[in-house]
Amino acid sequence: MSEIAPTAARISQKSVSAVLDLCATVGHSVMRFFGSVGRLTEFAAKAIAHIFMPPWFFKQIGRQFVDIGYYSLAVVGLTTLFSGMVLALQSYTGFARFNAEGAIANVVALSMTRELGPVLAGLMVAGRIGASIAAEIGTMRVTEQVDALTTLSVNPYKYLVVPRVLAGTLIMPVLVLVGDIIGIFGGFIVAVFRLKFSAYAYVEQTWNFLEPIDVISGLIKAAVFGFIVTIMGCYNGYNSDRGAQGVGAATTNAVVSASILILIFNYLLTQVFFS
Amino acid sequence: MTDTSVPKIELRDVRKSFGSKHVLRGVDLKVPKGSSLVIIGGSGTGKSVTIKCVLGLLAADSGQILIDGVDITKLGSRKRDEQMKKFGMLFQGGALFDSLPIWENVSFGLIHGHDMPRDQARLAAIEKLKAVGLGANVADLFPAELSGGMQKRVSLARAIAVNPEIIFFDEPTTGLDPIMADVINELIVQCVKDLGATALTITHDMASVRKIADYVAMIYEGKIIWSGPVAELDHSGNPYVDQFIHGRADGPISRATAA
């Protein structure tokens, strides 16, 4: 019986096993984490390698350009428009305290091109495209359509992954460029029609102040974010578990992981460009 | 008809585990050229994994898988793709591409694997649809617009479209009513005979076995425990086979493992 055992020994035994349990749990999570990082890296490397190897499925690639680029225009446009507008309004109320209202055009242009354009567009596209990629490929995996591709001598990486990753990476900079313009236009509307700035001065100030690196860094960010969103969608869908629950989890993981990676890489890229 | 020297498909001591779960524990199997072998066995005994290993959808942990005497587990990816062109597969759920119309589903392997022009592929698809008893009017429909039995037929048409040397059937009659199941069985027999193909089927539908099999192999706990011509199925003298083909709840196969 346990009552017979010395209390101190029992407690130490208990605490030792608790510590061991904790170590095991932490160890398992760490191993799982590195395991999935490894699998994701392998998946991404394979996807990139297949981009440069024929055959290419041009019809699929074209379809993805339309899906990811064209159909995201409205979402990205609305997001950046209102962000640009609110940016002008907020910086006006803030800068008025220092009599620095004149800097609104600079703030809007700089924040839009460097940060808000790529990040907001990236996050919106992660929600729109990342989710739909994961759900589509996940459903294809679950219903054995991915296996069916292989049995029909078509490599699923080439048919499913390459078109999405390629289109996402190439079209995101275009989307963000459009977003930048709309966002700056949003700031312009508020500044001119609500805050009674001179339209000419606002445009001139924006134009003179912006450096090419501001825009280019944002567009490079956009390409990276496009890659992240599509590769996370493809990876999670491709490795989806069976059943509706599996596809649901894959979709959630695709969006969450892409969003977090976008924010992390945004910091890293900013560090690279401006330090 | 059968060339006994080199079997079309041969598995030698094929093993496959998922983590600590040993699904295949040394599968040995020979399918003579031009014959139809059916693997029977309960759910979760390794039937699907066996067929996926032969198809290359899963990599076997060890053992050899020989197609025409060539071990495909040791081939590079390009040669493996060449081997894949010999294969056709009918999936359990049909696995039709739901974003493509029926005719593109059927001719998918022809267009992408064999570089056939699209207009020609469409005609070929309609021809194959006819072979499985479907009219040209379904060619432009989408998979979701067809009934389960029709989807199975389209899937069969897709499997035979590339004139494969080996066709795999994964539970071809599951989810169909008995009459439609018999129709599909007859189509399978007909298509395999017309193509002169070798067929490897997994099923637990005994009516299907008796209709389409030349040879039967029974898999249990990851091993082939009996194989022989279909005529000997009823006199196998194997208590596991007897229990399975008569569908008895009690016998050497415990319910815990069969479930």
C-alpha cells in the first residue's frame, strides 16, 4: 500500500515524474515543430524546383492569375482605400498638436507603400486565397483526386501547386501597387475634401517625397507574402487529414500560419531594407 | 493466355508501417499477365495500402514490387513516370475532377500524359463513354450532376481511356445498389477483356469477386494467407477464407481486428 511508503520519497518521486512529463511534452512539441518546419521546407523546395521543370500547365497558371489577382482587386482596393483615408484623418488629428499637419501626405505615402499596402493586402489575400487553396486541394486530397492525378501521369505539384505559387508570387506585387495607389488616393480624398488641403500641393508633396526604394521594398515584400500565402495554402491542403474536419483544420492552419509568417517576414524584410 | 515465366505484377515481401502500426507485414503476390486477381479481406487489413504501394502512391518500407520483372521501387522518378503510363485506376469514390466537365475527366490522361490534341481527345472520350454505356450527352456535364453509378462509369471510362496494361480497381461496387453493382462488374470484365489488360482489384463484395476474378488472394493482418484460382475459393480448406466468404461473425478472424 502507498501509505506505507515514506512521504518524502513519494513526493520526490511524484515531482520527478512530473518534471519528466513536462520535459517529454516540451520535447515532443519541439520535435513536432521542427518536423513540420522540415516538411514545409521540403515541400517549398520541391514546389520551387517544379516551377523550372516542364511541362507547365498554362491553362491552370492563367486561371490562378485571374483567381488570385483579378478577383482579389476589390478586397485589396477597399482595404487600402479606407486605410489610406483613416491614416490621413488620424495623422491630421495627431499632427495638429505639433502644427505638423503638412506632413500628412508624407505619412500616408510612406506608410502605404512601405507597410500597409503589402501587409494589409497580404493578410486579406491570406484570408481569401490561402483559405480557398487549402480547402480546394484538401478536398481533392480527401476525395483521392490528388492520387488520381498521379495515376493519370500528371504530377500534382506541377498541376496544383506550381500554378498557385507562381501566380501568387508574381501577381501580388501588381495587386499591392494598385493598392498603394488606391490607398494614397484615399488619403488624398480625405485631405482635400475634408481637411481642405490643396489638391495640387498634396500630390506634389507625395510625388516629391516618395523614393523608389519605398515602393520597391513594398513590392518585394508583396512577392514574398504572395509566396507565403500560396505555399501555406498548398502545403496544408496537400497534407490535409481525412474528412470534413481534416479539410476544416487545413483551411484554418493555412490562414493562421500564413498571417503569422507574413507579420514575421514583414519585420525581417523591413530590417533588411532600412537598417 | 498466361505467361507463367514473368508475372505482370509481383510483390516480394512488401512491408509498410505507419508509425508503430505495421500494416503490411510481408506481402507476397503474383499476378499472371492478362489475368484478373482480386484481393479480399476485411477493412483495415492492408488491401488499399497494398494497391497504393504498387501504384507508387505510397512508398513501401522494404521488399520488391516488380512490374514486367522490373523492380519499380528502385526506379528514378522519370522512369517511374513511364511505368505509370501503363496503369489505370478506378478509385473507390470515383475521384473525378469536379472542376472539369466529364469529357475532360475521361481524356485527362490522354491530354496531359499522352499529349493528345483537345478536339481529338474529346472524340476519344465520347468513344470511351460509349464503351461504359453512357451517351455523348453527358460529355459536357460536370461530375456533380451525375448519379453515383454514372460517376463510377465515368471513372471507369477514365481508367481505360489511356489503354492501360494494368488496371486497378479499388472497391468498384461499394456504394452502389446490387443491380448497378452487377452492371459495373460486367463492364469491368468486358473492359479488361477488350484491352487484354491485367487487373488487380480489392473488394469485400463476394458477388463482385465471383464475377470478375480469375484468381483470388486473401489478405489478413498484412499478409496474404491464401491465394488460388477462383474455382477453388469454396474449397480452400482455410478457416479464415471460409469465414470471410460466408460472412460469419464467429471464426478465427476476431471481430476486433476485422472492425
